[in-house]
Amino acid sequence: MCRCGMTRRAFLQGLLGGGVVLGSGVLAWVPAAAGAEPLRFSTWHPPLSRETTTVWTPMLEEIRRRSGGALDYRLYAGGALGKAPAHFDIVRDGLSDMGYFTATFTPGRFPLTDVLSLAAWVDGKDLAVDIGRAVYERVLREEFREVHVIELNGCIQSFLWTRRPVGRMEDLRGMKIRTPGGHQSHYIRALGGEPVFMPPGDVYLALESGTIDGIVTCPPVILAFKLHEVLRHGLVTTFGCVSEGVVVNRRFWNRLDETRRQVIEEVAANPFRTTGGLTLSEYPRMLAEIERAGVRTAELPRAEAERWFERFQEVTRRWADDLEGKGLPARRAVTVMDEECGRRGVRVVACPPELRAR
């Protein structure tokens, strides 16, 4: 999106509002009406995170309301049913009926879907869903035959959060940075750092002990896992983020009548827009909350940022070449991603010039 005459940080501060207190927990249970089967919804997000309190719980309440109580729910949040990388299988295998999963946490399993996590400037999850759904319809359907897809998205852009300041590429040399996998791991390596993968719940202690020096992630995750307590610096330049979304167990979906299916589709097709959680207006509030906790944020000078983006573009070229060699249409997927983002005013900084939509 064009922020003519404004830095990214200044733009976000210009939208500043309030904040939300976060915490932890395991399970929220809303008892189903007599004779009704509750919808079991799972997510790896902590129960008192912004994701759960401002998106998943309100979404499930809205589903219950619109269905006249026919679709009550049980919400399994955090590690209630398994660690974050297991959440696609939790839904696919029927441990839950519907849930939020992150494809990037299982490298190689959804190879084309990594296109959604290319580095781009996406300031709200509602926008990310619009882009992700369009890309899914055009090039990603084959990767999700095992489940019914409600929505896919590439999240909002992640930043680099560290224990010591980083102001240029050379500062990253030798630093151990937790990444979610996918492109972000290759970005860190291309910049001279050492990518480290671990589940989100393990990151706090790793930062506190000095096992890792930083993390690439989005502001909601910093707050959800209280990482602002063990970080000191945030570099506001996009690394893209993860590919994720809401899916439904096929057996459960096939048992539902058309009316209940329609309710779920209408409410959850863009759960962030439905609930107002993690939209553009919420983004600067999260960043401000992190800054109030003592984390200093900064931006790269334009020329330095372009140096980083050139490295990201080379990562994209190698990724596309590798998948093309396996018979997958990765170059087309990149062009489709760039086109769908461009239609919505979003720049994909990791898109090489030769793969941009014409």
C-alpha cells in the first residue's frame, strides 16, 4: 500500500488506538443445547491471546447465534490438543471438527502454499484473507484435498525482533534467529544469520537463556507469548509471515445440512472482518503496546531495505526453480500472488521483476 510521504512506523502510529491484556489458558467450553452436537474448534493460539479473544471466540459465538444455537462449540486453544505443527492433522483426523492451522510449520508438506508467505506489506489479517482466498482459488486447491478449506491467508507482515539492535545486513551475521520455517528461514540465511526452528511456546525460554538472539514473527505473536519481556529491539521491515487458515474435517462437513454449512461459510470466510479482530485498525495498537513494554522499534533506511529485498527476491527465484523442477507451477503461483496483491495495493517485495504480473 502507498504511504506517500510517511514511514511505515509513522503510518501505524497515526492509526493508534487502545490495547488488550493477554494471558494463557487451555480450553473454553460452551455447552451444546440438548441433543445438539457441539462444533469442536482448535487453534494453537494461547486462550487469552488476541487471536483467541478477539477472533476465534467471537467468531464461534457468531456461528452459534446465526445458527439459533444449533452450532454451539467447544474451543480447544493453545496446547490442548497438540503443539502448533500438529494442528492441520488435528482437524484432518477428526480430533477437532474445525480449526486454525499454520502450513509453514510443516515444511515441504504444502509446497506451493508457501507463496502466501512471500515478503509483502500486508497490514491486516482481513486483507490477508482476501489475497489468500483469491490465490487459493487460482493455484492452491490441489494441496488441500484432505479437508474443506474455509479460508487461507499469509498473515500480516512479520518483523525482526532481537536482543541487540540490527541496523544493517552485516549486523545479522552469525545471529541465531527463530523463524517459522518456509521463506523466512531462507531470508535469514540469505542475510547472513542462522535460522532456528522451534514451536512458538519454546521461544520465550530460548530468548531468555540466550540460546537464540531473536525471532522473525508478527506483533500478535510477540504479545501472545509475552516475548516483549525478553526482547529489546524491533526492526520494522517486512519478512512476510506464515501461510495459514481455517479448515474443516471433511467427515464433519459432509454430515452438516446446507443451512449449517452456509452459516459457517458466511461467518468464517473472513473471520477477521466478521469480528473486527486483527484488522488494519488493530495493527498499530499492537505495535504501540509492544513499544510501551520497552521494545525499541526502528526502520531500515530505504537503500538498506532494498538491499535486503534483493536477497529476498533471489530466495524466491531459487524456491520457484526448485519446485518447477518437481513439476509444480511455482512461477505462475508467484505471478498470481503478485497480481492479487497488486489489485489490493500491496507490494510483494520478494517478487523478482521477471515474475511480476504484467
